[in-house]
Amino acid sequence: MAAHILVVDDDQQLCGMLVEHLRRSGYEAVGVNTLRDGIKLARSHVCDVIFLDVQMPDGNGLDHLSRFKNVPSAPEVIIITGKGDPNGAQQAISSGAWSYIEKPHVVRDLLLHLTRALQYREEKKRIKTVPVALKRDNIIGSSPQIKVCLDQTAKAAGCDASVLITGETGTGKEIFARAIHENSHRAGGRFVVVDCATMPENLIESTLFGYTKGAFTGADLSRDGLIKHADGGTLFLDEIGELPLSMQKAFLRVLQEHSYRPVGGTTEMKSNFRVIAATNRDLTERVQNGNFRSDLFFRLQGIRIELPPLRERIEDIKELTIHYVEQLCGRYGLQSKGIAPDFIGALSTYHWPGNVRELFQVLEHVLAQAADHPTLFARHLPDHLRVLQAQAGIQASPGGGPAAPAPQAGNTFLPWREYKRHLEKSYIRDLLLHAGGNVTKACRTSGLSRTRLYQLMKKYGISF
């Protein structure tokens, strides 16, 4: 049975030419000239592959890519664009596009990309997917960002490859590492934590490898190192970016050979461990600066999981708050608390530089202050959070003068969520104007990650 191909391109001549080319090659092909018609057709018909243009009369194709991918037939999407753009290519691939083709090469490369996409699609259908009942007791949230991390965690738990978990301080790197261990075939073994940031450099070798009696002054007995303790289990290297260069080469050998020699020893010992490393540092930058070995870096990231900061998954605030409040009430023997909407609203306006860890600390403070209150209100929060909530509806004018009036619908103020969206959209638009459309500069100015900036641009239909 011939594959079904949809071409979405506002250039009627090119669209017709591609459809004709595909039909002559034996495919069922149809073309449309607007995003609206394309989405409508993709929802009502089976599509195996969609060729999607970027600049369309009713929007940017990249901003609607997920809508095409999430139709019932779950097609592969190939982006075609009149003018290639590195940022656009990054957004396309990050959003799940199969590939990204410039129009001057589309006729030449069309069938090659299509053949590979269809081959991949057929193989994907044949793979039997076994549902994974992931133990995730301490991983709270259902945002798209967390779901991606959970999928990666499940894949990591199903194999024995090294894992590198990256993310800001407080995002839950150790929690995800433990989830990988507890869902793996090594769950019966130990989960051994090595904090590379706090171990004195002169003790790292003996702590990891152990030592023999008499190896140094004070070594009255032989002791096993953490690598030995992790035999059959998982060795978690927290803050691996802080591991001194002098130890990186030695540890690389241990990763490769799974053998080591205790300090003062003459015999090689074996340890069957799985390594999971975590860092809040940019290891790529540290490699470039000569502070981290490239061979160790590549060895560590068999699988890479990047945890999002809390400010990029604000929709999880409510679920996290309910979970932690219940946990804290149980810990302190308190009755369950009600949580007022303004409490969640105030938490949702904060930037959370300390991420989930900071949220937990704030809630712990709140419970200590409001132990006798059956309901938690914004009034119970620390002053700095309440101030931000009060300021959230105030948009200062560029000259520092009176605040700009709140957007209104007729004579009625907009609902808070809608007003908040308005402010966020204005900020992203003004940020990109200030940066001259330069995404790198915009990220540097705002503190947003490239991924989050692209998500917000996509959310509000902003393109540069």
C-alpha cells in the first residue's frame, strides 16, 4: 500500500510540483496552501509524512509543528523553508521534526529524506513497546518538560549505559538518579553517592578506591572504597564537574575497565557498577576551557537527561505544593491543610532561582508559621513572595514613569491568567526587539534557556 504524503506550502506552484513528483514516484500525495487546511486534513486522513513550510499566510509552520505531529496518524514531519536559519533548524529538530530542508534543494533531496523517514516509521511500528510502570514516588509533576524527562528515565532504567543528568541546583538530579537505579535491574544493589564538590582533593582517591593497611599515616586497617561498595549497584557522582583534573584520568580508566587498585595495594580489583553522574555546570564549556577531560565527558553521557528549572514548568507548582504540604503535615503531625488559590497564584509569580528545593524550604517555613491554620493563604508566605505578587500586575513604563494601564476587555479587567499571558507575550516580544532577533543575546539578557525561549516564542506566535 502506497504511503500517504501531505504537502503544506503556500507557494501553489511549488506545492503542485512536489505533489506531482511524489505521485509519479508511487505515493499518494495531496497538497494544501494554509496551515488551517493542513491541520484539518491531517486530522481527518491518514498521513505518513508531512512536508511543512515555515512561512505560511496564517502563521509560522514551526509554531504549529506539534499540532501536525499529534494528529491520530502521528506522521513524521519534514520542514521545508525558503531560507535556512540555524535557530529555526534547532527549533524544528527540538520540536520533533524528522529533518529540515531548504527549498532550493527540496526537489533534489525530497525522495531521500522521504525514504528514510518511511523506513524509520515502518521499523517503529514493528517494535513492540512494553509499557513501563515507572516508580516515581518523589518525582512530582505532569508538565510536558517532566514527561520528557520521565521517558528518558525509563529508557535509562532499561539499559546499563552511563547517564549524565544536568540541571540547575535544586532541580532534583539525585531524585532522578535514584529513580533510574530503583527501576533498573540493579535495584537490589547499593546506590552509592559520591559528592565530588565536598570531598577534599587529597582524600578523593582513597575514598573512591579504598586503601590497604599502612598505605599512609593513620591507615591502621584496610578499607574498601565507594567503588567497591557500588559493586552490583549504582555509583552516583554528584557534581562531577568539580572532580579535579588529577583524578579524571584515573577515573576514566575505572569506567572503561571496571577495575581499580586500592591506595597502597598491588592487586587489581573488579567492581561491576553502573555510573550516573550529575552536574549544574556546563561541562562543554569546562572541556573547552581545559578544566574537564573531553574523553571522560563523552564516556559519561551515554544517555543525557537535562532537567528543566522550576520557572520553566510553572504548571507543576500546584501539584508540587499539594505533595509537599501533605508530606510536611505528616512529618510534623499536623492536620491536612486546605490551599487557597491565591497561595498557588503567589507561588506561580516567583522566579524560583533555587528551584524545587527552594519551594520545599518555603513551604516548610509556611507550615512552621501557619501550623494552627486549616487553610494556607498567600498571607502566610514570606514577604518577598507577596511583594512580587503585588507587583505582578504592575507594568512600569520604559521611562520609569506611571505604570501602564492593565489591558481590559471593554470596561472589565481581564482574568489574571489572561493578563499574565499578555505581560509574558509583551516581554518576549520586547526582549527579542532589544536583542535585534539574536536568540543568544536574548537568552543572555533574560536568563532564559534557548529551549524555554523557543517554547515561549512558539506559545505566542512570535518569530524573528
